[in-house]
Amino acid sequence: MESAQTLIAGASDNTIADWLEARLRAALDAGAGPVAVTVPGGSTPFPILAELVARDLDFTRLDIWPNDDRIVPEDHEASNTGKLRALLEPVGARVVALAEDSVPPPFALTWLGMGEDGHIASLFPNTDPDPADPARVRRLTPDPLPPHAPFDRITLTMPALLATGALLFVIRGDDKRAVFEAALAGTSDLPVARLLAARGPLPVTCFT
């Protein structure tokens, strides 16, 4: 069974927030318990999340897991977890900090960004990520270390990211779009390509 894949060009932050609201509302309506999602760090998701928190959703039932984080205190400007807490906890969401012994639940949605080198979460090419990794969380060191964030990382692994109902990518820029489209076509072995090749029937939506 082939998975559905949708690429949407020129999407505004508001359009992506609309999509997220609809997806999360459907997940919340499907049951009475908590709904877990995993979201990326970096500069791209936070304006979208700022749009989302203004929507009429039951955020108290949402458990938000970062895809990854830098090994820094949560009050450090490089901490994804700290920024997610500041934005999402005031509306009632629960933000879960990653630890090496974390046991991630199945996610209703895995939202990922992607670097120009094809990395997802902190699964950089040098880390040789494995879709069959027995671990769900790993501590890793990117090589080379990104100059804007030269820190060790903690990250969800591919099996944790793929334990989800759907994959969402938000990718800005023509260069990144070309890398993503090559990965989707199976013509590269970058981390994003490995994830997409292992996704099975999971639907993929990519906003650019």
C-alpha cells in the first residue's frame, strides 16, 4: 500500500496552523485521553505555534514532545524545550522534556523540519540513523557542530518518529525543497530519505 503524499507550496503560517488545528481536533475528538504530538525546534515552527495557541482547542489534553533538543539548561536561549514551555504551557499543554530513558508514546502527528544536509530532529548524516534503531531516544554529537548551536543533542530516533499517525514537514526555501523532493523520490540516502523510505503507509504532508 502506497502512502499518500501532499506537497503544498507557498503556505503561510496561518494556513499551516489551520491544517494543524484540523488534525489535532480530529485526534482529540477520536478519544477521551491525552493526545501526543512531536514538534521541531528552530525558528520555523514557533510563529506557526503562536498562531495555533490562539485557536479553540483543548490544549490541556495535548502532550507535546520536542523532536530533539540541545543539551543546555531550559532557560538557555538554545533550548527547544524552554521555548515550547513558554508558548504552550500557558494554554494548558504539557511539554515533555527528552531524557535518554524517555519512553515516547505513539504520536498522533510527527511534525518535522529538515536541514539543508537532510537532517531531521538531531539525526544528522554523521550519526548514521537507523530506521530499526532499538533505542527510542539517543544522545548524539553532530559533526560538524552547527556554528549557531554548537551543543550535543538529545533526539528521538527514527522508530520513535515513525510511531505516528502522520508525518508533517514544514520546509522553507528552494534548496531545501529540492533535497526533500529527492528524498521523497528515493534518490538519496540522507536521514530524511531513510525516514521516508521506512514510513510504510504513513501519509506525508509537506508545506513549503
